[in-house]
Amino acid sequence: MIGPWLHIVGIGEDGMAGLTPAARAVVETAEIIVGGDRHHSLSDAVTAERIAWPSPFDALIETLTSLRDRRVVVLATGDPLWFSVGARIGRAIPPTEIAYHPQLSAFQLAAARMGWSMADLETLTVHGRPVEQMIAFIQPDARLLILTTGAETPARIAAFLTERGFGQSSMTVLANMGGPDEARFDGIAAEWSHEVPAFNTLAVECRAAPDAALLPRVPGLADDLFRSDGTMTKREVRAATLAKLMPMRGALLWDIGTGSGSVAIEWMRAARSARAIGIEPRDDRRAMAAENALALGAPRLDLRAGAVPEALAGLEPPDAVFIGGGLSEAVFDHAFAALRPLGRLVANAVTLESEAVILDLHARHGGDLVRLSVDRAEPIGRYRGWRPSMSVTQWSLVKR
């Protein structure tokens, strides 16, 4: 077959009537239409073989590739490439074999209903994903549009807002936009009690109380926001560490000796879709890291048990590596060999033994070597004085 055999068509609540003439013709001439029950009902006048979303959903690619010699249409909601199935298919099937036909997305419709500029808000999805990941975006005066998981999701988000001092945030649930059953539900987070349809888009305008928790996505969260046994990378050193690790969209971090997870969590908060694998041999510390990740909006932190370097075998190559514990020449060799080109490695040491390892590695591999010292003002009797924290020797380099 010459040209695209697979057409991915966005469809809205207005069904076939809302499609462009070209997209409508593609659907009407399809041999096979793949989609959910709702998509099939919106196009039920078209005579074609129908296939439901496979279960498990991961079997979708195999299903589609088995139909390569047929005229196949996948129906998706709105824009197939905006938090939708189109991106997933496009990663597995060559782009020359696919034609996309976007419809207005739920985000665009919701922004129009709210009168909000798309350039001035955050678009998020928690559909089929941990709801806690939206916590990282709770900021004073922020506007959020969120694709939700189900009817109960707005209430969960209202609770997140209220617990963090944003209970006066306005919330609007928009359902069935563009169709005859379009509905709207308005309220504030602290008093949210609406029963809403299962498929909806949530608009949130964050309003902070004077005592609201301030959790910027710029690294350097307060230490007391993390549950810890005292062994953690402290605030100022953590901020300097993240600056050298350079979080980037979709990038993967190995956090070796993750402890309470503070570095991995701030890495994930700092860039959209950033990922992290935390390697920590102690069960109690992995439990603390998991609790911190949920509370601070990084629920997809991947925590692994095991000692290094053995625990690093078979992991996906990282874009950055932080060695906060378990530093040795063998750990460095394994991590640096796995690091992708232009990857960043940062190692912190507080003991003389770890510092000796760093000095030796720096002499052989180069990079930047700094010593970080932080003094904090604390009470001394009736007065205050500077109390120094333990100095940290930090070594960083970029793989070129």
C-alpha cells in the first residue's frame, strides 16, 4: 500500500457532523474502525468492521500492525496527539504510514468556555495516571486545565488544594463539551460536593491563603517538607546539585543512594515528564521516599531495592546520575559507562573516605570540583549565632 494506511481521527461530542469534509470521507471509506464504545456510537452510521480497544491496551500496536494491508481508522477524542492515543501509536509505527486528523481538543474547548488564554495556563492529564502528579503544579494564581480519571477525581484534587492552603481555589468541571448534553459544575475546592460525569475536564484557578504551602518547581524545597531520618541532601546543597544535574523534559535520572528521595523528587518536579529511578537498599528509606513522592507530586518515582553497582545492571541508560550514597570507583565506572552522551553526573561526599574517592576520580576524569558550606542562624542561649553544617564536596562532569 502506497502512503498512509492508518488514519487517526479526532472526534468530538458532535460526532461525524463536527468533522471536516476530508476527515469525514476518511471515516466513511474505512474498512476497519478501531475505538472505544463512545467513539463507535458517535460514528454508528458508517458501515465498517468495528474493533474495540484491546485488553490489555498495550496490545493495540500488535492489533494495528496486523491490519497493515487494510484501510484502518482509529477514532480518538479531540486532538489525537495531545495526551492521547496518537502519540503512543506514533512511537511504534513509522510516521510515513500514519495520517492524523485532529479535532478541537478538550483543552481548547475548556479554555474557550472559561475565557482563558491557552498561553497562560498549564495543561495536565491524570487520565489513567496517578492523580497526585498534579500537586507539583499547585502555585499561587496558576490556572490549570486537567483531563481527569473519573467522576471522583475533582473531589480528590479539591482535597489536595485544601490540604495545602488553596481551599479558596475556584473549580469548574466541564463535561460532554460540544454535544447536546454539555454540562458545567462550579464551586470552590474547600466546599466541593458536586457529583459529575465520569469523563470531564477540570479547570482550576489557584488561590492561596496567607498560610498556604509554597512549593515552587524550582529546586530547593524546604527540608521539613520531606519525611527523613536525617540522612538527606539538604536544601541549599540540593539546589546546587539539581543545577548541575540539569533536569530536562522527559529525561531520566538515576538517583543512587536515594534515601528520602529529595533529589529524585525535585528532579521530577522541575521538568515536564522527567523520570527518575531511585536505588536504595534500605526498606525504611524506600518507604519514606515513596511517601514523599506522593505528597510532593512525583508519584511515578521508580524505587528499586539493592546494592550498587549490582542494582544498576539492566536499567535504562540515564540522562543524569546522582551519587548521594554508595560512592565507589566501581559504581562510578558502571554509571558513567551507562550515561548517555551529554549526560550529567554529580557525586556528593561528606566523609573523608568518599572525598578521597572523588578527588581520585576528578584527577583522572576532570570535571568541576567544589566544596559547599552552609551556616544557619540558630539560638545560642538568649542570642543567635551561626551553626555550620557539614561541608559537602561536590564533583560534577558532563559526558562528551
